[in-house]
Amino acid sequence: MDAQTAYLQETKNDRTRKLPLRRDLVEMLRRLPCNSDLVFPVIVKSLRKTWRRICSNAGLTGASELRVHDLRHEAISRVAEAGSNIPGGFSRVDL
């Protein structure tokens, strides 16, 4: 928290990463209940299993399969679109 960075141990390319965090985000994270060294103490295997079950229940399998990354892409697209209505919009860093 003091360094305003996030350490990602598990990434899609198997390389650890450190990401800079905005000051306001760090302040929000400080207000979260803390019972672990992890911000979100979730086991990746459990998250994947839950995601598969959600997609299956929604009929999003096979050719209609939905990946977690698809949600990220959709969210960024919507934020960029919303930013077009704001004077100055959003910078790439903001997105």
C-alpha cells in the first residue's frame, strides 16, 4: 500500500507483475476489511470453477463461450464510450 503498487503473482502469461495504483484506489483499498495479505483472498481454481458454472447456467458455452477477459474488454469499451460525452474524455492511462 505504501508503494502504491499491486503485485500480481498469477498472470495469464505466467510472469509476475507490479502495477502502479492511483492514490484514490489505494485509499479505497485501505478501507476494506483486512484479514489476509491478499486484497481478495480467492483461490484461482475456485474462481475458474464458479465462472464455468455461471457460463453454463447462462448457456454461454461452445461457440457462445464467454471468457472473463471478454468482460474486461466490454467494460473498457463502455467507459471509453461514456468518456466521449465528458469534456476532455479519458486518457489511455485512465482507461
